[in-house]
Amino acid sequence: MSKTTSVLLISALALVIAACSSSPAKQEKMAECVFPGTDKSAPGWICDQPVEGMSVTAVGTAAKSDGGQDFMKQMAATGARVQLAQNMKTQVQNMIKQYVETTGAASKETVDLVNTSVTKQITDQSLQGTKIVKSITGPDGTLYVLVGLDPAGAQLLTETAIKTSMGNDQAAWQQFRAQKGQEELAADIAKQKVEFEKSKQ
């Protein structure tokens, strides 16, 4: 074996040893969404990612129970509706503020009064007609359910809450509504989110 061949062989062997000892660390791909307390991949809606076709959503959970799947689903759906009511309150408050900014209809104080009045009308009871959109059981047996409202359902709930508030708190609305009638004003405010979503497309 010639000296040159030996040098080449030793060099090649050294490279192989170096490559093995300094192999690049494996980069683990992190899941976009995981079940709470685990590293198990979960559907995006578990992590509050938007769901196509739904205007507003909320996730409810129920721990594994001897009561069975139906009981767990009922408990999880109830929790989701409470959260959905909170989400709807925020959405409606934003619609009213957006309406005021666009029309200059009222003062901040009046808007706050109206917002308080309207959001009192949105409760988890007012959302009993909503349906479970999706459900999944987590690795530890916890049941997750997604409850949602499509744009038409959200608009109807908004209009109903506004009209009920107008009937219950006429003084605040008298300052707010200027020349518009109840039906027209409720519809205008409820359309705010729909118009905003269209403008983003």
C-alpha cells in the first residue's frame, strides 16, 4: 500500500469518525397545538384557532367520569356555552363601538351604558340553541367540545340582545339611537362584524 493511499484512507476514516461523533442534533418538530399538559398533537380548535364557517366559538371540557359519555358531553357543552356567552359579549361591545366610530352616534359614557345593558342580555341560557360543532377525547380521557355560532346565528343573537336591551333600558338607548328605529338600529349594529369581515377579504 503506497504512502498516498494510506494517507487518503486515514483521512477518510478520520472524517467518518468525526461525522459520527458530531452528528447534528435531531430537531424535533413541535406540533402547532397540543392537548393541555401533554405533547400530543391536538386539532387547532383546542387552542382557540378559528374554525371555518363559525363567527364565534368556545371550547368546553369535561374530565373522564363514571357518568358516561353523554354526561361528559353535556357538562363540556355547558362550560363551552358559558365561555361562548363571554365571547359574544366582547364581540357585541366591539360592534357597538365600531358603529359609534363610524356614525358618531353617541358619547363614550352613553356607549358604556348601552354596552352594559346589552351584554346583560347575553347569557349561557340564551345560547342553549347552539350545537356542538366538534368533539374529541384527549389522551387522559378528558372530553373536549367545540360550540359555535355561524355568522347568521351570531347576527340573530346580537339583534335579539340589542332589541331586548332597548326595551329594558330605554333611557340609555334614547340618548344613543338618535333618529333610528329599534329594528333598523339593531340590524345596523349586528351587521358591523359582517361588513368588517368582507372588507378584510
